[in-house]
Amino acid sequence: MARMRIARRHSGKREGRRLPESSPDRQVIASILSRIDALNRMVQDLLVFSQPRDLRLQRVRLHAIVHDAATMMARDPELAASTVSLEGDDQEILADPELLRSVFLNLLMNAAQAMGEGSNTVRTEHASDQAVVRVSDAGTGIAPDVIGHVFEPFFTTKHRGTGLGLAIARRVVEAHGGEIQIASPRGQGTTVTVSFPASQDRRPG
């Protein structure tokens, strides 16, 4: 059973590593780059939602996809205090790796924003011919009057974002023949469960 901890770290190339550590410009540059990344994600979300493309399927391992998504999220300095704990047996599925990364990037960012700091857990497992991924945080949970709307396009309670992340995530997961569900008892954190048809050969060499 695999267990690894994925720490957040900043990209030196993107955040002015040539500047002295004490330079106030380092944080300014990090903030600017974070805003640029946010704008890029917004444009990409709008394009994906308005013009979904055909799936480009290949055999992928879920741990690699989650790890890539966590590494992408590490570029956001606002989420630097959050880490990801990846647990469970790795699973292989037939999927579009680029679209799948976008799904888990969105889920990990939501979990990190809910926590503020600390470790979020991603657990993979095999259940009834399904490859299951659970993304959990220990935040305050989602209000009952909100949780029923989280997958609706353009619905958001955040100061940043388009409100398209979870709508796109559901569209991508369902295009893969999977399901996405969310559970969030008030005050007990949130768990998003994503399930996909498992590959017949789940543990390639």
C-alpha cells in the first residue's frame, strides 16, 4: 500500500530565484505570477466548458496524475501552507491524462483553500470493478444550502475563480464513464469521491 506526502514548493524559475531571499520583490513577483496563473486557469476553464474536446485516451496511473496535479498546485504561493498525503493502492485506468489532471488540480485546490494549512488526503482504492479516488480535507465543511449547487456552472462562493471548476470536473468524469460525489457534514470537512471503470490490468509492470 502506497503512502507519500507531497509538499508544496515554489518554482524557483518562475519566482525570481536570482533575487536575494530578503528582497521584497520576490513576494511581489510571486503574487504577480499567481495572478497570471489564475487568469490562465480562468481562460482554460471557459474554453473547456464552452468547447469540450474529444477524449484522448491512454492507460494512466492515478498516483502519477494526482502527483502531477499537486506539483502544479505548488506554484500557487497562497496555498504554500498546504500539503497532500497520497495513500492507498495505485490504480490504472483508461483516461485522458490532461483532462484528468485538471480535475484533480481543481479538487486539490478546493481542499487546500478549505483548510488554509495542514494536510489534505487523497486515497485511491479498487472497489467493485471501480477505481475510486477520495479527496478529503478537514475544513469546516459546506453549508447545506450550498452543497446542492456546487456542480452548477458559474456557481461559486470564492473571491477567485469562475465557478466552472466542479462543473467541468463532473463533465470530464462522466465523459470517462465515471461518477463524482461530494459529502460534507457541517464542521467535519469535505470528501469528494470520484470513481472510474478500472482497467482490467490494474498493476502494470
